[in-house]
Amino acid sequence: MNHNEPIEDDWYTMVHPIHLTETDPAELATADLDDLVEAVQKAGSLDERAAEALDFALRQRCVEALRTGDQEELTDLSGGISRILHPRRVAELAEFETPFAARWSAWRDLVDDRVGTLVEAQPKQMLEREHVRKALEWVSSVAQSKRAPPTQADLRTHLGLRKPNLTRLVTLMVEHGLLTRSRAGKVNKLALTDAARGLLGPSTPPPTNRPWLKLLVRESAAS
């Protein structure tokens, strides 16, 4: 056995399991979320004292999660509140004077809104990474030229990156909603998403092949 492993927390949890009306509310607010949800499920019916303790714990967790803005923590918290607010529990809470179910549902909505904001911000943050804007502008330019579809291999040549580095870069842009990637035989074709077009805006290079512009120039020269 490795005596250097931190077993104190696990030992304390086993000896002092979470109990909604016996555990200090401050400890409920910092306990493992799954343990807290499990304690609620094991409690069966909640009395008002237990609901108040849970209310305090969830409020503290929401405040902290919203303050830090950790997307994973926010997502887990939303899921935990949803597990607590199943229909039977909501009906049970409706018997109390304090609208616990409505309050917790409103907190979950706040958390979900924050997650949505973070997700929407991800493409914009990605745009600031090295090579990303240049890659997107190249894909846009090639697509508008209509000479050939932009491919991952050609993008690697354009950026001068090693294959593993380019693959990671494209994968990140796909995951963050800036590019789509489709396989055509042995070639990975790339395309901008609407989100990427919106972010590039006026900086997007104009098409290199614009028949309407050539016609306009000819008409202007003839007049």
C-alpha cells in the first residue's frame, strides 16, 4: 500500500456520510456533487429543514460556479439540479411555503444561460489562436475562387505546418464550430461555418473570381 496517497478524504466520507439535516450546510455546499445528489435520493421525502439545507448548498454552488465560469462545473451542476428536480420531488416541494422547486429551476436556467454564453464565445476565442485566422481566411479565399475545394493537405502547405500540428489545429476549429471537414476519397475537404463567416466579417478576403465585378468594370470603361 502506498502510504503517501491522500486517503483522509475518502475515509472521512465513509465515516461521516452526507446527511441533509445532520451535515453542516457549508459542507453540503462543498461536498462532491454526486454525493450530494445521492444523499437527496437516499433521503426519500424531504422535510422543510432538509429542503432549506439543500437550498443553501445549491445556492452556494451556483454562485461559485457562475463566478469561476468553469464550463464543465456549470454543466455538471445543471445536470445535478435536474436530477434533484424530478416530477415527484417537484410535487413534494410544492407543499412547502417556500417555492424551492421554482427557485432551483431558476438557478439551473441561470447556469444553462452561462454555459450557452461560454459555448458561443468559444469560436471567437479560437480566432485569436495562432494560425486560426490565417487558416480560415485561406479556406474562404479558395472556396470563393471556385478553382478547387479547400483541402486539409493544401492548408498544411499554405501554413507550412507539420502534419500532426495541422491536424490538431483543424480538429480544434471543427470542435469549436469554425470549420466543417468531410472526407472525399483520400482527401479531407474543408468549409467555413456560418459562425466563422460572421466572425471574419469584413476581414474575409474577397473572391478572386467575381464575374459580376468584371462586368461592372467593362461597363464602366465603356461609358
